[in-house]
Amino acid sequence: MAEGIATIRAEIGAAVWKIAAPPGTAVAADDPVVILESMKMEIPVLAPHAGTVDSVLVEEGQQVEEGQPVATIRR
């Protein structure tokens, strides 16, 4: 991992319902970056710290596995 860049990972296997913060978006700690959907429940994937979303590694509708990288964030 490059210095100052953190990888955000899915905490559960689910479908990507919505990209809440596209690349270039400034976020605060605990802001949703991606929202997953599983069993009709929305599960937000949160920014671990304040920064700018560097990249989103998934697309809406894509299935992800637990622990799969979904985005990166730069301090």
C-alpha cells in the first residue's frame, strides 16, 4: 500500500447497491463510500478516516466477497 492510501474492504459478501462517494469525493471518517445490499438490507462500507476517495474498485450490481477491496482513500 502506498503511503497515505488506505484500502477499504467489504465486510460481508453482498451485491454493490450504490457507489456513495465516487473518486475525487472528499469524505469524513465513517462516511459511506459504497453501499452493499444483502437480504434486502443496506450495509454501508465506511471511510476509515477523513480524506479523498482515490479509486472505486467495484461497480454497481457487482457481487463482492468478504474482505474484497472496494475502494481506496487518500489522506
